[in-house]
Amino acid sequence: KESHLKTDDLGRIFFSLRKHMGVDFSSYKHATLLRRIHRRMALHRMEKLSQYAKFLRDNKKEIEALFDDLLINVTNFFRDARMFRELKRRFLPALWKNKSKGGAKTLRVWVPGCATGEEVYSLAIAILETLDQRRSKMNIRIFGTDLSESTIEHARAGTYSSAIEKDVSRSRLRRFFSKRDGAYQINRKVRDFCTFARQNITADPPFSRLDLISCRNVLIYLSPQLHKHCIPQFHYTLNPGGYLIL
């Protein structure tokens, strides 16, 4: 009986989120969500899930705060350096080789769950370093999407604290960033081919004709049911010979 009540209370919380934020969290991994919900409850000195569900019902400010907490925006530049090395050594050259001969060539990349943009810009830098002299012959379009409008605004601005110095080499900082007031901003030439938009990968249509999808921040929080929805969509949107990074 207690388990049923807990499920009902969680359902009420999901209903409030869906009603006010337009996102259905019911198929996300409940254990992960509950840890975040309990943290919000502790902040308000609440012990019972039913108490928090009632408190949340018409409290738009708290709903927005919980929504931001549930979107686990933890990322950094060039996370998993080995992956980026292999991308530059093997996979980006293979994509270039597969492009049709003659005429303008376009490389289309999508990062669902891009959070504050570090992965998008890391891919952009890796692509520019790989293309090097061939850059003028390649049109680059990188799309970064996320559920949170505030993180998307952060990503568009492309400004990060000096803490990125531990992940980004000095040569890359000099070449791809401008330093202002102790912070680093991605150069305009890089930001210009990166497009950011709010999107729900479990409900909204995906992008099309893609060469590369990097989805390394989202799927671990989704249920197997949503995996069965997302993975076929990713494959459908990829061009022949395209790559999916998980």
C-alpha cells in the first residue's frame, strides 16, 4: 500500500511538471529523479513525498526549480579525451571521404541534450582542427538541443569561466577563444556554425540528413521504453555511413 501511495505521489509531481513545463518525466529513471526530488524536499524541510506533491501543485517557482534540478546539466569540454582523439583520427576523415565528389559539401552534426554547450563547441573545434586547410570546401552545421531554455541561452553565449583551463589546452584557448574579464568566450567564427534550440528528444521531431549524432548525456537517464523510441529515430536521421556516439 505504501508503495502504491509513493507511486501516486510521484505521478502527481510528474503531472505538475507536465502541466507547467510541457515535459513528461514519467518514463525517465525514477531512482535518479527521486534523488533530485528528495534534495528539493530537504531544502523545504519536508519528509513526505505527498507533502511535496501538494506543495508543488500550484507553486510555479518551485516547479521551475525542480525542473532545472531534474535536467542534470553536468558536462565539460573534451570529456573523454580518447573519444575525441579517435574522432579526429578515424571517423571525421572517414566522413569527409564519404562525401560526394564535386560541389559544396555539408557536414551536419546533432548533439541532443547539449546542456550548456561544451560538447557542441568541443566537436566544432575537433572538426576545424581535422579539416584544417579543407575548411573552405566544407559547410559545417552543428545543432545543439536541450530541454532547458536557460542552458540553451548559456550555450548560445558561449562564455565560460576560467575553470575550463583544466580541460582546454593553451593552444586551443588562444585559437578558438577570446578572454574577457577573466572568462573565455568561444570565437564568433565557431559560434556562427553552431545552432542551439530547445527540444524534447522523446516527443519532438529530430533533425534530418545527419552525418554525426553525439548523445552522451541523456540516454542514461531514460527508461528502456524511451530508448526504443530514441535509438531508431537516431538511426533514421543519419545519412548512410554516418556515426552515432553514445
